[in-house]
Amino acid sequence: MEKNLYFLGLQLPEDLSEVITAMKEDLAARYGSRHAMKVPPHVTLVPPVRAGGEIDALRGMLPGFAAGIRQPQLELDGFGYFSHARDRVIYIPVNLTRALDELSEKLLRLAGSVLTLPVSPGGRLFRPHITLAHRDLTAAALHLAWPAYRDRVFRATAPAAGITLFTHDGTRWQVSACYPFAPKI
């Protein structure tokens, strides 16, 4: 059986997603970093994993799981970057709240109960962020792009819309399903 590539992330409200998509488009147009355009803005909770039929078990568990979680707030503040031999990334940091950390751990445990994950709960350093540019961001382009973003002011607070299951179609990531959180009270 063929195994597809999946990951789980936090879905952003549409208005915030549009603002962040415009930033990704700017980085693509001005600095040639188009790879991040292959996935909608999101916060990764469970990194990409190959799965076959076992993904159906996870799909069956996610509606009840998400409905039992109080809708977390996402607090975005500024921009960040890192660079190493394999990758250069410009991103928007997301404040690691206790609720977000607990959600990540619980979701990793749930997904790990039916999938073979590349990381284990408690075994990774969770740094929530929204990627704006990566993979095809050259060192020269990073050298030009980072000063343009470093001092920009960007702050936003918004509720996460839900958990999203993304599937890779061979070219780009597609939204496969969305699972809404319990409304914030």
C-alpha cells in the first residue's frame, strides 16, 4: 500500500492567514523564496509523517479530540530567522503558552498511538512558529531579506481556528480536513 505524507497543524483565522500569505508572497517576489507558498500559513503541531490506511484511524479520533480542547489563542510577535547548512528560515514566532504546549504534547500522543512518528512526546523542543520563507531561501537572499524584516513591527493575537490535517499531493500541501476546537468561553 502506498503511503502518503501528512502533518497536523493549527489552522489560522482567514484574515490573519491572508496577511501572512501576503508576507510570503513578498518574500517570494523580492527574494526568490517560493517554497513556503506550497503550504497555507499554519503552526505545525505534528511534523510530516508517511502513513497509509492507519491515517483513517487518526481521522476518526481527531473530531472528538479537537472538540474536547478549548480554543487556544495564538500570540504572534515580530520575526525571527535561523540559518544552518541545510536550511535558512524566516518565520513569525508564536508565543509558547502552556495551553499550546499541552495541546502539542496531547496531539503527539494521540497521533503516536496510531502512526509511527519521527518525534515522540516530550522528545522534541517545541518552538511554535509560522514559516514565511525556507528551503529555497539562499544565503545571499537571507542576507538581503532579514534586514528588511528584522525591524518590522508585527503583532497579532487570534484564536486558532482548529486542527488541520494536511496531505502532500506530490507538489504542494493540501488541506485534507479541519477539526474545530470547542468554542472559547
